[in-house]
Amino acid sequence: MKLFVTGGAGFIGSNFIRHVLALKKGYSVVNYDKLTYAGNLANLESIAEDPRYSFVRGDICDAAAVEQALRGCNAIVHFAAESHVDRSIYEPAASIETNVKGTFVLLQIARKLGVERFVHISTDEVYGDMLPGAFADENSPLQPSSPYSSSKAGSDLLVRSYVRTYGFPALITRSSNNYGPFQFPEKFMPLMITNALDDKPLPIYGDGKQQRDWLHVEDNCRGVVAVLERGRIGEVYNIGGLDVEENLTMLHRLLRVLGKPDSLLTYVKDRPGHDRRYALDCAKMEKELGWKPAISLDEGLRQTIGWYQSNSDWMAGVRKGDYLSYYDKYYVNRDTSLHAIADGGKAPR
Ligand code: NAD
Ligand code: DAU
């Protein structure tokens, strides 16, 4: 099986490529990635010399380049995206371009070349806010809240239309919040861990009572392989950690493992339109594909914190340049007044 992996230099994509090359002897991988600020070939150093691996730098919106790189591949696993909600709020254009148009270009070329299987990597954010106690299954309505999640929902619908209209062999995974090694420190988990390691404030958006379903990236990779190999064409599969936690509770857990004080916790102005709760019903993955998460949150957090502690060189390599300007712009001097914290998240719904 020759796999074409888009976005393989990012967080989940790089974990996925290492996972596949380690466990699937009959697979080779072409990693197609534009290397945006989030793409980092250092994530793949351990397999860069593997003869079953090759890298092509390219944009998924560039049809000619995609066609050239994709020739000879049997299947696509499509991770490439602008993946950060906050950035999509500050500058939405890139999310729409890559997530919607890029997916369209890939679908067109994949159909033209007769690709046998196309796994589209989507997100639980397409379901939007879940009510307290509720869980989204694969038939729940799509009610995205941010430019990022609406661009992902748009790409999901495009994929669905290609299955229905052209009989294109696509499948969709929707996973919850991934955490683990090699995650770019704009996201909650690595941002909080690395700030805490440096004794810097941990910026809690709004009241910190938002809930997320945490999934270790290795469990997600195993789920994506199961869907790739055994999922039913045209189906959507939710992949969640089944561990729904309030952000504040998660921060207390992190601080305990790190041995750092609660005084680092700092409430800041909320994210506009901030979804309160994500929670997935993953019964379909277990029933159809025998998949369920294997890494507990306790074990995953200890392992992830340990990874950031012992990979300070990797961290220093990404916490510079663009990242520092981003952090300065959106975190330094961010409003910490009670008024901003109480009102910031209440965008119209
Ligand atoms: P990431 O931001 O770490 O990596 C994205 C990768 O895509 C980068 O390597 C980047 O260079 C590449 N890329 C961006 N635009 C591109 C383009 N136009 N052409 C080619 N490559 C491009 O993202 P991630 O966190 O690894 O997420 C991967 C996928 O999983 C995304 O589709 C995201 O929506 C989805 N997802 C992520 C999470 C999560 O918790 N991180 C959860 C659910 C779903
Ligand atoms: O749910 C899946 C999604 O998870 C993926 O589709 C996205 O690609 C991924 O970025 C992630 O989106 P979230 O918005 O849930 O993740 P993020 O890490 O940005 O934030 C997690 C929670 O923590 C959220 O409630 C916002 C909050 N937060 C985040 C940051 C960066 C803070 O309180 N402070 C912060 O500085």
C-alpha cells in the first residue's frame, strides 16, 4: 500500500507516519506538506532515512503539484489543514483556502487518478457546542461555531457529495482534542505545559469551565488506520478519548504532575464564540472496528509532560520567530479584567 499523507509534517500527521512505518511493514508513505508555520520536518527525523518514506513540499491547493506527487499512490489520508481555532478567528482566509479549496482540489485529482481510498480527517468541532451531558454521534447535526470548524464542516460536506455523486471511495474521521508529543505550542496542552515549565502564566480563556474530550494522538492514529483498512466507504467515524474534562480541571492535573503552583493560573479575555462543550459518542468505532482508546488520561499526561521535559531542543526550535510574534500579539497584554472574562465568549449563536 502506497499512502499519500497530506499535512504529514504537522502534529497528528507526523505521529501517524511514524505509527504506520513502525507497525505496517507493507506500507510506504509519501508525505505531501506545504510546511506552513505548523509544519516541521524535525517531527520526522527518526524516519527521514527510511526507504519507505519520501517527502514532497507542496500546497494541496496546487492541482498540478498534487497530481504529480500523487501518481502511483493507492490511498490518501488527508490531514493537511489550518488547524487552529484562534488563528481562524483572527485571520480566517487561510482556513477557508486550505480546508475547503484544498480538500476540493485533492478530491478532484484523486478521482481523476482513481485513488482507491480517501480518508478525510475531520473534527468533533463540526458538531458545535454540546449541551451538558450530551454526546455527538455521527448523525448529529453539523453546527460549527468558528471559521475553522465551519471550513472543516464544509470540507466534510464536499467529501460526502463526492461519495454520493461520483461513487468516490471516501471515509471521514471526526476526532476530539488530540494531545501528545510534537504538538505545536499554540494549542492548549503544549502551551500550558511549556509555560508552566518556564514558570510563566497559564492563560485561561473566560471562566475555564469549557469541556473538551481528550484523546492521546497514538490512539487516534490507531483509529485512523482501522478506518483506512476496514471502514465502510461513505461512512463517518467519531474517534474520541471518552475523557471529557473542564479546562480548569485539566490545568490542575497538569500543575500537579509538574509540581508547579496554582498561582500560575491566569484568567484572560475569552475566545469569541467559544464552544462550551465537546463530547463524542464513539460506539460505532468500537462496534464496527473494535477500536477504543487504550491510553488513560493519567498515563497520557505523564508521558506527554515527560516528552516536553526531555525535548527542550525541539521546543526551542519551534518557540521562536512566528511563534513569538503570535504569542506577543495575542497573549501579552491580553485583557485580564473580570468584565472581559465574563463577556468575551458570548458571541451570538
Ligand atoms: P497541524 O496544524 O499540527 O498540522 C497541519 C499540517 O498541514 C502542517 O504540517 C502544515 O504545514 C500542513 N498544511 C497546512 N496547509 C497546507 C496546505 N495548503 N498544503 C499542504 N500542507 C498544508 O494540525 P494537526 O493538529 O496535526 O491536525 C491535523 C488534522 O487533524 C487537521 O485536519 C485537523 O483539522 C484535524 N484535527 C486535529 C485535532 C487536534 O486536536 N489537533 C483534532 C481533530 C481533528
Ligand atoms: O476538538 C478538536 C479540535 O481541537 C481540533 O479540530 C482543532 O484542530 C484543535 O485545535 C482543537 O481545538 P480547540 O479549540 O478545542 O483546542 P485549543 O487547544 O485551541 O483549546 C482547547 C481549550 O482550551 C479550548 O476550550 C480553549 C482553551 N484555551 C486554549 C488556549 C490555546 C485556553 O483556555 N487558553 C489558551 O491559551
